[in-house]
Amino acid sequence: MQIDLKKFFDVNPVKGFLAHDEGMVLYKYALSLSHLGVCLEIGSYCGKSAIYLGEACKATQNLLFAVDHHRGSEEHQPGETYHDLELMDRQSGQFNSFPEFQRNIELAKLNDTVIPIVASSQLVVASWNMPLALVFVDGGHSEEQAMHDCLQWARHVVADGYMLIHDIYQSEAEGGQAPRLAMNALLQSNQWDYLEKINSLVVLRKRCAT
Ligand code: SAH
Ligand code: MG
């Protein structure tokens, strides 16, 4: 598939944790499935992945729901490895990536495509009932959270729809294992096929009910 990169808003300056090759894979899958339903991501941070997914949704008149409480994961808190002082709300003294997310989505002209849901994944999934064509899982990386996100959101993906999981590493030396364990739990359900892995991003497709 030929993708005209020039039409993209320049995502490079957007703070985030997603490599360009991974972003292009999000874009490629999201572009192919508007007939199946809407897209949803867990873990938006400052909007990097939402811009790749959102560009594809915009091109196909689809929508992206972007779920994040914007309070950061464990590793974003003060004193932790990926803390960013610029994302602290001076008034409340709390981490808050939502203003930066909103700014980036606006700059990318994706306001009518990306629908932010500022809440925890647990709260949102508990009342979710819309079929999903694609779910991108990139939220909290504790074992409990990764497992929750993969298993709970998987139930809402339509047959032939996709789940893309970020931060899948083969060994502890490369990175945390929680997302990989959660992916394995999904694969063991026999409802998912493993399609490909690009960098640390894995693509699964839901099987048709037999
Ligand atoms: N996809 C982003 C990176 C996400 S970082 C990018 O492209 O750059 C992980 C994000 O998950 C953080 O913004 C954090 O606030 C969010 N997060 C962590 N636990 C969460 C939970 N339980 N519910 C919703 N969001 C959560
Ligand atoms: Mg990630």
C-alpha cells in the first residue's frame, strides 16, 4: 500500500512513546476497516498514536475513541524514569497530559475524528457496548492492568477486527513482560490469530465465530 506521508501532520515533535514504523502500522490497519466499526485506543498520553490512528479514521470517515485518565502510568510519576516536568499541572501539582493531548489533536485538525474519554480504562470498559473494529492497547503496564485491558476490551472487538498491543518484548532484558503475558492469555483463548510484529507492536486479528 502506498501511503503519502506528506499529508501527515508532523508527528515528530509530539511527545510520546511510539516509533514511526509502529505508527504507520496503526495507520495501515485503521485505514482498512471502517466497514467493521469504530476504533479505540487505551493510553493516549500526548496524542502520538491517536494522530496516526486518527489520520486513517479521518480518511475513511471513521472515529477514534481515545481513552486515558491522563494522570500518567507508574513510570511517568515524579521521580520515575519517564517523568516529564512540563506535563505537571502547576495548580493541582498533579501530572496531567490532557492539555497537551488536546493541543496536538487540534493542531492535527482531528477534532472531529478523535473523541477523548478522560477516564480510566476500567471505568470505561465497564459500561462500553459499542462494537469495535480495532483496539490499540498502550495503557498501564502492570500485569493486572495489561491483562485487564487485553481481556476486557477484546470482548468488544468484532470478528475480523484487530487488537494491536504495544510494548511486547521477548525477554525481561528488553522490557517488561506484562503486555506479552496478556497477549499470550488472549492467544490461549483460541479466538485470535497472531498476524505480525513490528518493533514492539503486535497485531492480532479476531477469528470469525465458528
Ligand atoms: N500511546 C501513547 C503512549 C501511551 S503512555 C503514545 O503514542 O505516545 C501510557 C498512557 O496510559 C499514559 O498516558 C497513562 O495516563 C495511560 N494509562 C495508564 N493506566 C491507565 C488506565 N488504567 N486507564 C487509562 N489510561 C491509563
Ligand atoms: Mg507503549
